[in-house]
Amino acid sequence: MTATAETTSAAAPKDGDVLVDVRGVKVHFPIKKGVIFDRTIGYVYAVDGVDLQIRRGETYGLVGESGCGKSTLGRAILNLEPPTEGTVEFDGVDIASLSGETLRRKRQDIQMVFQDPMGSLDPRQSVESLLLEGMKAHGLAKNEKEANARLRELLKAVGLPAAALKKYPHEFSGGQRQRIGIARALSVNPKLIVADEPVSALDVSVQAQVINLLEELQDEYGLTYLVVAHDLAVVRHISDRIGVMYLGALVEEADAEELYEHPLHPYTRALMSAVPVPDPVVEDRRERILLTGDLPSPANPPKGCRFHTRCPWRQETRCDTERPELRSVQLEGVSPGHRVACHWAEQIASGELKPHEVKAQITEQSDLGGDEDLMGPASIQEAL
Ligand SMILES: Nc1ncnc2c1ncn2[C@@H]1O[C@H](COP(=O)(O)OP(=O)(O)OP(=O)(O)O)[C@@H](O)[C@H]1O
Ligand code: SF4
Ligand SMILES: [Mg+2]
């Protein structure tokens, strides 16, 4: 690959109709200390300036290490976590501007599927009651006959027998429970489903069935998905486009196949290089980038490029002081929609810059409460 022309800044997707438009979104959680008076002594910069657009009918996969802000961004899109800064437009409407009945109606269009179906389904409610809840709340169960027909249709759509209606969540396997979670999301005819780690609690064989189900339902109901996952194989399989997150920001975004063929950001390259390839010849030859050092705390993110403390291509001064913008790059073989947040993406892609050894740095820990939960895994391998 060779660099061909100047770079442009991030732009809205050219093709396709945008359903979700996220602009400059930040979600900062205050860190409080004090027994009698709560004092804010700092912030967790969980999401720190994200721009992304999800097109109608596509699946957008969001991937990154534990603690990088994926779930918080998903919740900000639903306005369950109102952004500290920035806007989220859904179907052309700024979600933050809605309240009361209009917000409630808009929420019908956006549903969530969670990682732990057991935790998200009330164990005291039968499947029938779980599915009817949302339908009633949104006036979709007008009479018994209509509601019954709808319930059966929903169960059929997710591959469960009608007899499941009278049963309770604990009577099902993990995969079946996730099917119930998906049926519940579908019950109110949403436009967007935000699926947060939808298969990571399931056995590998069941994972494939649930992913296939999500894909079938997308075709049948014209759904748009935001799928959050840390498993690259899952994201690759299901996504049309993928965004890679690191410490609260997107570092790369591209069509799924393109991202796997031409990962440009050093962090994405490291993530890809940690995934084993089934072909032993390719496996022996492939590039492996081992990242040293901990994922820094989002309460005290590094200045400049957030990845500079672990980046094998880090260049002095600029990487440490200037935060790179997510920008389109013009490189041979790379599509115009491919965006990357690295000052040196072109030089790294062309081989002009070579990786060097990275000395593990002691990540400066702030004394902002000493919350172990703020720390991520020790290595990429651990995260995956
Ligand atoms: N309500 C909250 N108050 C304070 N900090 C929070 C809150 N929710 C999340 N965080 C912090 O924000 C950061 C991002 O969390 P988030 O759950 O979005 O990450 P994630 O990428 O979804 O991780 P995982 O893959 O483990 O689910 C973490 O450091 C987390 O501890
Ligand atoms: S900007 Fe610098 S530190 Fe950041 S990813 Fe690129 S080369 Fe690495
Ligand atoms: Mg999460």
C-alpha cells in the first residue's frame, strides 16, 4: 500500500440513509469522595468524543477491550446515559430533546438485547407476561386475539415452540433464554436493536445459532443493529461495518472485510494479530504484535494519542502531545470510508515506519479513589 494524497477529516457515510447519528459524544462519570459532603475529585472519561453513523438496515459492530466504553456508548445512544457533551440523533431527531410521552414512544424504536439473558429477564414472570409487558406499554396488545397471534408469531420468529409461553426463564437453556430476550426486543417492532455482548455468555455452538437468528430477523424485519462485542470473530461474522474503540474513543472504522484485510491502526493490528488462524502455514508466518503494559485507567487517560503508552510505532513528541483525529486516509487498496485515528497511518501502512520494542510503562495511577474496576486487563490476550 502506498500513500497517494492528502487526508480528509471524518465525514458522514456517503451511501445509505443514516438512522443513528452520533456527534462528539462524551460520557464522563464523576468520581465522588467524602462521607458527609460528596466532592467530585475527578472523572471517568468512559466515552470521550465519539462520532459515528449507523445506516438504516446495517449491522455496526463495536469492538474493543473491556472497559473501553462500548456499553456506555450503547447506553448513550439510548439516552439511558445522557451524554455529558455531544448529540445523538435517531431518525433525524435529537434524543436528548425528547421527554415524557415522546421519549417513551421513541424508546419503542430502540431496544436492547443484553449479555446475560438470565439477569435481564424477571424470573417471576412467564414468557407470555415478559413479552406482553412491552406490547401493552406501547399499546400493541389491543385485544386478546391479536395479542395471542402476535405472541405466537414472535416465538416462531425466534425458533421457540408456542408451549414456551407458559414457562419461566429458569426452565430454558442459555441459548433459549437469549431467544426470549430477542423476542422481547422484537415485540415492540423496533427499528434499532443495540445488542451488548449478545452471545458472549453462550457456548460456542449456541453462539452461532443466535448470531444466525439475529441475521435472519434483520432480513425479515428490516432491522438495524449495533452489536457490541469483544470477540473479533463474532463481530466480523455479523457486521457490515466495524468501529474499534480504545479508551473512550474510536480509533478505526471500516467495512468489516476491509478492516480485516487492511487494519491500519496499530491497536487494531495488535487485536487482529492475537486471533489464531486455522491454516498452520499462515499461522506460522503471520504478524504478531504483543502489546506490553496495562490498559491505562479511563480516569487518567494518557495525553496525546491515548494509545501511545503501548504503541510499537509511537513517534516522539507528536504522539505524546497531539490527539489524532479520526480521519479518512487515501491509500491504494483502502476504501474512502475507512477512517483511522493515527498520525502515522500512511507511513505505517507503507512500511516507512517500523515497529519498535515498547517498554512497559508504569501507568500513572491517579489517587481518584483507587477503584480496581477502572483498570482493564493486563494484556490483549487477557481481554480477548
Ligand atoms: N455508572 C458508572 N459510574 C462510573 N463509572 C462507570 C459507570 N459505568 C461505567 N463506568 C466506567 O466506564 C468505563 C467504561 O465502561 P463500559 O462498561 O462502557 O466498558 P465496556 O467497553 O462495555 O467494557 P466490557 O467489555 O467489560 O463490558 C469503565 O472504566 C467503567 O468502570
Ligand atoms: S498516533 Fe502515534 S502512538 Fe498513536 S497509534 Fe499512531 S503511531 Fe501509535
Ligand atoms: Mg460492556
